[in-house]
Amino acid sequence: MKCSKPMTDGRKRRFNGSTTCEQVLKGLNLNGNTIAVTGTSNGIGKQKTARNLALAGAHIICLNRNKELSEQAMDEMRRFKSTVKMSFIKCDLASLASVRAAAEQLITKHQKLDVLILNAGLFMPQQSATADGLELIFGVNHVGHFHLTTLLLPILERSAPSRIVVVSSEGHAQSGVSYYCFSSRNICTPKEKQEKGLRLKRRFVLYCLSKLCNLLFALQLPRNLKEKDVDVYVLHPGSMIGTNIGSSLGIWGTIANILAFPFNKSISQGASTSVYCAVHPETKEISGKYWEWCWDDEKRLDRAFSGDSELQEELWSRTEKIIQEIENR
């Protein structure tokens, strides 16, 4: 694999868009590391991220909603390698009470947490709501992960040096929403009735806005953690990865996957940047950057949104307020 020219900070690029997570982890021994990952019952989280980190020796805490699917995935891993260390904690990101219970259980059961990977992602073509009444895509992709992270900050700080990896998307720049028109109202109060032809487009916009919230949250977090020795990474895993995130689209999702198959990145390639940011020595202490294809040149980062610290602080404050209002009911 060819290396690019050295960066001005002395780093030399070793990996790229064709790199697999197996290549990233080659030669690394993660024994003694405890890593919590959301969304490990299917998709990238199950098939590559959690699997390969476990095979490298880490203890993986699977934070999922579905206990049965999670246990099936862990049993598959143990049949493949009996010595892998994996455990399950129920965490339904669509319920703030479930998220709080999961965080409390993790802190009680585990002495340390080296890495938190916010991997789970949801896209739904139909209008739906969380258990707390939030729009489902926004509630799961942003608010649930936000709540989980802030609840786990004490153990991450005690375990320092530690890392938080936020899986966003290049879709953060594809919502079609102008930077000057952005507000949390656009996310939190979607219209209940939409024209049929516009419904799917609206849902895609909501998905992209949730990924934008992931980005803004991840860029604010390092400022809140200044001098805490907790590094934060936000990333795009790659376009058209062969996962089941579009399974809720039914036959149209199946057709789209078939047509896109020749151009898809493999799931292992899609997991490579998450794994690289989570555990590789080369990414240590490079906090607050946007990553893609195992690099942080930020070529496809939306500069208007990413450069606005006031907007990032405002989203943080509004999200805290949403959570507080729900928990005080």
C-alpha cells in the first residue's frame, strides 16, 4: 500500500479508502482494553467493528436494544474463538430511561472504559417517535447518543487516556438546509402530515440533520473535555456501504442495494476508520478532527457548520434542555 507525502505535523499516511479494519488492526494487541460499542447486533457494528476489536483482545461491551440478536452475535463470536471477551448491556437509544439504566449498569460493572464508539444509526421512511415523544431519527441518532456519552464521561475521564468515536456521515453536508436557516426547531418538530411524494425526501433530510448534530456534538465535546485526556473523533465511514440501514425502505431499499453493489465499499472497509480512530497508536491525541478513509484532511467537511462554536454550544445546551425536560416529567 502506497504512502502519501508526510503531513506538516510529521505524520505519514499509511491507510486509505480501500483499507480494511483487519489491516488497521494487524499487529495490535488490545488485551486489557474495555470498549463499549452501540449497534453491534447487525451491520458494521456486528460484522466488523465489534468482531475485530474482540479478536484483537479487547473486552467488548455491546450496547444494544435487542437482547436476543445481541446474544446470537456474541455466541457466533465465541464459536469462532472461545476466548473472546464480550458482554451485553441493554440500551435502547429511543428511551432516555433505558440509556440512563445502561450507563449506570456499565459504570457499576466495569472499573474502566477505554473507548466509547457511537456506531448505531437509524433511518426510517415513516414518521415515528421515540418512547419520549421525540422524532425517532433525531432521538436515536443524536439525543440518545448524546445522553449516553455525557452519562459515561465520569468513567471515561477516570480511565484516561481514553477515546470517544462518533460515527457521523458525509450526509451532514447534504441535508439541503442552509447554514443560515439552521435551527433545532427544524429537527425537533417535523410536520405530522406531508405530501406523499415529499415524505421520503423529508425523512432523508432528517437523517442528514441528525448526522449534522453528531458532528456539532463531537466538535463541542473536546472543548468541554479540555485537559481531561479524553480524545474525540468524528467520522464518515464511507459511501454506499453494503449494510442494512436501508432495510426499512422495503423493496426499494433492496433494489438500491443491488444497483449500488458494484460501487459499494465492503463492510470491513466501512469499519476501518472507526477502528483506526478508536485504538490505533497513530491517532492518539488527535482530538476534535473529522475523519474519512482513515485520514483527517477534512476535505468533505462542511466548514460553515464545523467552524461555528456558538452553534455547537447552542445545540449542546438545547439537547441538555430536551433531556432535562423529559426526565423531569
